[in-house]
Amino acid sequence: MATPVKVHGPPLSTAVSRVLACLIEKDVPFQLIPVNMAKGEHKSPDFLKIQPFGQVPAFQDEATSLFESRAICRYICEKYPEKGNKGLYGTNPLAKASIDQWVEAEGQSFNPPSSVLVFQLAFAPRMKLKQDQSLISQNEAKLEKVLDVYDKRLGESRFLAGDDFSLADLSHLPNAHYLVNAAERGELFTSKKNVERWWGEISSRDSWKKVVDMQKQST
Amino acid sequence: MAAIKVHGSSLSTAVQRVVACLYEKEVDFQFVAINMAAGEHKSESFLALNPFGQVPAFEDGDLKLFESRAITYYVAHEYADKGTQLLIPGSNKEAAVLQLWAEVEAHQFNSPASALAWELFYKPIFGKETDTAAVEENEAKLGKVLDVYEIRLTESKYLAADYFTLADLYHLPNLQCLLGTSAKKLLEARPHVSAWVEEITVRPAWSKVLAMQKQ
């Protein structure tokens, strides 16, 4: 029997939870290895060997080490095409191209403003750090524009890349979850009809509920 | 008439990323110039190709795509047998290493590099004033990223493999901008990074991309 893959990092980390969601969707057994970031474990020489940028997650599959959550997710989907959700990364090249397009849109357009907002609104207060109001307003405005594009798209298509839930939708779960549940920014999603419908669908998936449970249990 | 169309401006780094890939793959394409100064990228007809109103937009027959890294990934797979091998065929693990360094470009390198390109390369062209604080901040960030690259490039000839792949190609547009500015010192200060930059920027396919800008 193959050794379970290892994910290093706290489930509260958005990038770590992206990988966990993918592993659970694909029904791939894994071992979660805690990394004590408060103690700077992610900057230790041992950790830097598996993630030279000193960030989480790091990932190991036997002798292979990987990092960057979206690369890890694609690797999991490519290695285990027949397990769990078979269509998560598409079952043909055209489907995959569309999924890649929306994973890139998430990474390039949704992630930057939403990450700033998650940090400023959900993490900074809990870490007793001062919030930057102008950064918050700027990024709310940016994210609104991005979600306007999403709303139009989701009026034409059930999920971002097509008719089926995919890695593209999954990629959004971590930041969106915090915006809705820990930053009081649910209105960003509920004020747009199609985005609201889409968010309701993707956030109620069993796999995401399990990740949220893991996050709660880790506190 | 080529089945492949790239809509954009030759000044755009994202457009250059796609065009570099097409030249490497020796695949015919039609370049459809988009007049960004006139706001053409926000027109209804362009938004139908890229709903974010950004360049490039891409067509291959009926297939329409946006996001330069998704487009190039599609091209590299679809035309795997043509031109330069830009992927790592074979095991999932090796392919994943390419994905990893492509993500590093997108999420670690691109932000500070394009911020510096904007401040030091584009703003002077558009007659705008450089923000020196932004330059300092992004030089520090990019320096840290390049420190990781320096170590990686002592272990590996190119980022993802012993040969040039998409992961290296993704860096070309912003690297070229930086070479034309004072920020090139960050590249020159690191011997393996410097050698890598020199090698990849003299590739014939990249020279063709540069030639397009002169037209």
C-alpha cells in the first residue's frame, strides 16, 4: 500500500486548505504535518529544504517534494485521475484549458485583492495588528470589479470553467470562506445573484465542509 | 489564414509571453493589434474574448482562451510535437516540477518584477513619474526571490529541468524590461541567475518577439 502523501502546514492557512480541499475531493489519503508558524518553524533550515521560500504548504509524495498550492493540486489530479472526483481537472484537453484559464484568473485577479482583505479583516485584528483602511477600500473596489466579471460568467455557466465543479472553483474556496465567515464581507458574494448561487453551491460541498472542520479542530 | 489568433499589444508582457511560446513552437498565428490607448480592450467585442478587459485574448479555431499562462500551457500541449519541447513529458513528478516553477513565476516573481517594470520601464515611456518608494520595496522583494533562484540554478541548468521549458519562458517579458533599467543590478549580482538570464534572452524565438515591438 502506498504511503499517504504529506502536507506540511496549518489548515488555517488559505494555501494549505486549498491543497486539503483537493486531496479530499480526490479521495487521496494524506497525513497533515503541523508547522508551528508562531515559532517560525517555516523559516527553519529543515523546512527551507522542502520550501525554499519559507511558506506553507510544502508537500511530499514519497521522494518527491513540491510546493505552490496550485501546482500541488494539479499534480494530485494528474497522478490520481481515476480517484474521487474524476472531472476535477477535466477529462479532455479543452475542458482542462478552460479550467486552467479560470485557475489563472483566480490566481491573478481574485487572489491578490481577496488575500489583502483576508489578512486585513480576518487575521490582523486577531493578531492585534493595525489595519490599513486605505488598503482595505482599494482592494474592496478591485474585488468588486472582479466579482462583476464572475457574475456575468456565472450567468452563462453553472461553474466557472463549465457545467461541472472544477479545480477553478475549488481554488476560490479558502479566501472566499474567510471573507464570508471571518471578515464580514459576505455581501460581496450575496449582492450578486449568480455569484451568490455559485458560492452557495461550492461552499456546501462535503469536501469543503471537511476542510472547515479541520480548521476548527486546529484552533 | 492561421487558425490561431492573438489579440493584444506587442508592448504587453502577457502578450509577449504568449507570442514567445508560439514562436518557440513554430506555430503559425495571426496577430490582431488592439489599440489600448483608444480603450479597445474595454469594447464589447473584446470583452467577449476576455471578460476582464485585459490582453491577450487567444483563439484557436473555435476555442477561445485568456490568461497568458493558461494559453501557453494549452499551446505547449496541443502542439507538443512541433518546435521546441517546452514541457517535461514522462512522469507526473517531473511535470509537477514544471508546474511548481511556473507557479513560482506567477506568485513570487511576477508581482515585484512587474511592479519594477512598471515604475522603471513603462512609466518613463508614458511620461509618468517613478515612485522611488515602490522601487525600493519591490527591489527588496525581488532580491529575496532571486536569492532562491540563485540556489535553484546551481542545482539545475534551467528552472524546472536541464533544458528550457515554459517555466523559464514565463520570465522573459519582465526580465527583458528589467534589463533595460537600473534594476538589472539585481540580476547581475547573482552569477547563476545572470547566466540564466543571458541564455534565455538570446533565444531566437525571443528575438522575434523583440522584433515585433520595433514594428
